[in-house]
Amino acid sequence: MSQHLALLRRVVRQSAYLKNTLALLSGTFVTQAIVFIASPILSRIFGLEDFGNLANFNAWVSLLMLFGNLRYEHAILVAKGPEKTGQAIALTALLSLASFVAYALIAAGIYFFFHGAGYLAHLKSIVLFIPFGTLSLSLSSLFIQFNVKSGRFKRLASVTAMQVAVALVPQVLLGKLHVRHALILGTIVGCVFSAAVFAWFFVREEGMRGVRAGMSAASLRATAREHLNFPRYTLAADAVTVVSQQFIPVFILALFNPAVAGLYAFSIRVVRVPLIVLSTAVAGALRKEAIDLVHGGRSLAGLFSVTVRSLALISLLPLVVVLLFAEPLFGFVFGHQWTGAGRVVQILSPGILFEFIALPLTTFFLVTNTQRYIFAIQVGGFVLLVLALFAGKRY
């Protein structure tokens, strides 16, 4: 047994890919553990509407960030050499700042001049927070890409975990003081902390030298043209993904009310996110195996079949437990007001577990260069989602 453990440690030490993967996974699991452990505390401080507003805030911030930097942060990864990398960072940072100004003006217009009813009336109470959340998330994303390119995966894992912990402190303290929108304020504090820590490392390691050289108008135009495929193609695909995954609370709030949106958002926070973390880890391991098979000229059919059967078997027990005991479990762990969230999880559990099985399978589209099918599936799923929500509202 000790020989096997020694061999495993030696393999991990010698494999940079495996070490990086384990570092990121450890950070992700720590982050999700903090979220899960904190959920019973937050559920006793905040109500349904608070979680509904937080879900709406996160959805808009995630989408507006895409359009704010036009996905040029991905150019940081593919840029060749320090000079090109600095130019990509300069372009992304300036776009993020310019979009912050534009979003702030739009938010101020909605807040001060809109006096109607409907969804915008609900959005009005949180709209001034959205530009700040967008800017901090955009800058964090920029530095994350730079650290990925530099291979600083332990730093990424550590800062991500600290971001969640830092956000939790003001959420609890402000919530106890009954400060309105404490969940959103704490989330912004966490994002600002993450961006500030990454920026400190960046400046300390003299990363600003290349950025200053890339600030000229000519350099910015050249960088934008060189990486035009990111806003041309990646932006649309990522926007569909964000809308499909994160805008359901927005649609629910628009069609129903903040309490129903909060019930849904809290249910997903507790159940779906941990499963997606595990599914993402499976996808990482699957990608390596699938690439090896393709490069060896072998069929992927056997691997596909084994993956589907294994994931279905893993998901069977959680499905049974959720279907039978979700309502009393949610009431016991999170408080009586959240028994309805257990009922929501029971209704959604088949779809959540199908997503758990399906997410790693997108690897097969990636390694066979058939990503267009992923985009088609995402669009089709989004259309069905919207139709289902309208049907629910009508009937």
C-alpha cells in the first residue's frame, strides 16, 4: 500500500498538468465547502427576496461583463510574448473602465428617472450596484487569465477561496444589522478584494511595464484587430451560455415575484452547484482520455458509453434521496421558511442530474471539433426554457 502511495505522490510531483488540475480543484472544493457551510447561516438571516435580488444582480453582472470587455481577456492567453500580453491586458482594462462609465450612466438613468412598474421597478432597487459589480468582476477575470497563462494555479485557488470567505463576513455582519442588500454588498466586497490582490501581485511582479507600452491608440487598434474573433464568435456563444445558466431567476422575477426567484436561486445554490463542481472535475479527466483516443485513431464510442453509465449510476442515489427527503431536509438544515426550496429541488432534481451527466459529455464535441453542436443545443435549450416559463406563468 505504501508503495502505491509513494508512486502516486511521485506521479503528481512529476506531472505539471496533474498538479495544476489538483490545485484548481482543491480551490474549487474549498470555495464550495465555504458556500455550503455558510448557507444555513445566511438562510436564517436573509429571506426569499434577498436571495432573489442577489441572483438577479449576479446574472446581470455576468452578462454585462461579457459585453463590457468583449471577451478580449481571452486574448491574454493566446498573446505571444510579454509585449503582446501587455497590449491585450491594456485593451481589456480600458474596455472594462469604459463600460463601467456607460453602465453607471444607464443605471443612474433607471434609478432616478424610471417611475413605472414591472421588472424594472424590481431592478431599480439594485441597479446602482451592478456597474461596480461588473467592473470588479471584469478586472478579476483579466487577472485570472494572466495568472492562468503564467501557471500560477495555487495563487488562483487561494485567492478564489479567500474571495468567498471575505464576501461572507460583510454579508453576515450587515445582515445582522438589517442593512438592505447586504448579500449584494458582501459579494461586491469579495470581488473587489480578489481584483485588488491580483492587481497587487501584478504590479509587484512588474507586469505594468508591458501594459504602459500597450496604451497607445495605435497599439490598442492593432490588438483589437488581431484578436477580433473573440468579440465576433466567442462573445455570442458565451452570452447564450450565461443567459441559459444564470438568467432563470431574472425571468422568474419578471414573470412572478422576487420571493419565487429567491426560492429558485437558493435551491440551485445548495444542490446544483456542488454537482456541477464534481461534473467539471470529471470533464477535466475525461478530456485527457478522449484526446489520447483521438490522437491514437481509436473510437470514442466505448468511452462515451462507459461515461454515461458511470455518471448515471453515481447520480441514482442522490436522485432517490432528493425525491424522498428534500423538503424535510431543507426545513431542518436551513430553517422552516426554506421547506419550499426543498420542494423546488424535488421538481428540478431530474433536470439537475441530467445536467450532471451531460456536462462532461460536451468534451466529445470539443475534441472532435464539432463545437457548433454545443451552440445549437444551448440555443435550443434556451428557447425551451423561455417557453416553459411562459407556460408556467400562463397555466
